Amino acid sequence: MGGLLVTTGECGESVRRRCAPLCIVLAIFVAGCEITPEKKAAAVNDINREFRAEYERILAERGTRVFKVGRNEAFDAMRATMLRLGMQIADQDPALGTLNVYGVPDAAAPKPLTPPEWRQAAEADLPRAREIIRRHLGPIIAGFFNFEPEGLAIVMNVTILETRAGSEISLTMRMRETAPPKSDLPRREYPPPTAVRMGLDKIWAQFEQELRAAPRRS
């Protein structure tokens, strides 16, 4: 008698990700519909458009903060923050107050998020992304879509300006492809909105810890 394989939890999710490209091909065949490159691009463009609008709204709300510290102190604390969260320094200019960092590509989650944080963010935004894909490519293809962390790096720019109130710090965040996607869909440009929100909150919380620890380091 044949067996039935049931996959659940993280193991099941891993199996589904590995099988997704083949499943999508089979789904197209079964559905009997023509999935053209133009339709795929339209689906991803619509996701980008919606995620960009949400990204800009989140940045307006959480991307800029003012701290009652000097610019040099703010720069040192933000640099320490990024390194502590696993980001790498790509470029820095303390005199201008600019810092460019990126997360080393990770098969489980793009930094600064941990794998559990990435799964939480992906689960929150996946229904919306699948609905957009469903409109362009149908429900079968949409059902196999997932946010693939493999081959992605988060790139962040930090700008620190000296103001009368202290230091104004602004953060931006984008995704950079480091390897082709395993699925047959083009890459998105913007992270899932929940991932942006969680990433910014995590950075600000760590930054405040670094500021509090600064006197002990000096």
C-alpha cells in the first residue's frame, strides 16, 4: 500500500520550498493556461507597487528619529548597532554622517531579522502577495508562492544630521539579489512591509541600548 507524505512545521515548509519550482510547472500544465513572462512581470510589478507604497508609509512613520546626542556619538552607536545585528559595513563617512550596510545573505532569513522573525513577517504579508499573484496567474500558482529568503541581502543607508535638538537619524532599506530565485518569478525590489516594520523597530531598540552602553565603553 502506498504511503501519504504529510509535511508540517519548519520541515514541511522546507520541503515545500524545495519542491515549489517543480510544483509550479506541474500546476501550469494541469491548469492548461499560458503563463507568459509578461504576466509574471505584471504580477511582481503589482506586488512592488503595493509594497513600495507601504514601505514609504512605514518610513514616514518609523524611519526617522531625533536623539539628544551629538552626531559623533550617534554615528558610533549606529555603527555598533548594525554590526551587533549582523550587518556588514559597505561604506562609511563619519564626517558626513553617512553609513551604508548590508546583510550577509542567509538561506534562512535576510539580516537584520532572525529566521523566526522572517517567518513571522512573511506569514503576515503572504496572503496579500498571493492575492495579487492570483489575479494575474491564477489560484494554483498563487498557492505555491512564498517569500524566498535565499539569494537576498538587505541593504540599508543611514544618514545622521546635526540639529538643534541633537541628531536626526534616517534609515532606508532595500533588497538586493545575490543569487537567482529558485522559483520562476522575478525578484521583488521591496521587502515585505511587516519585515520593514520589524527591522526598523529592532534597529532602534538596539541603537538605544548602544547609547546607554556608550559611557561604559569610553
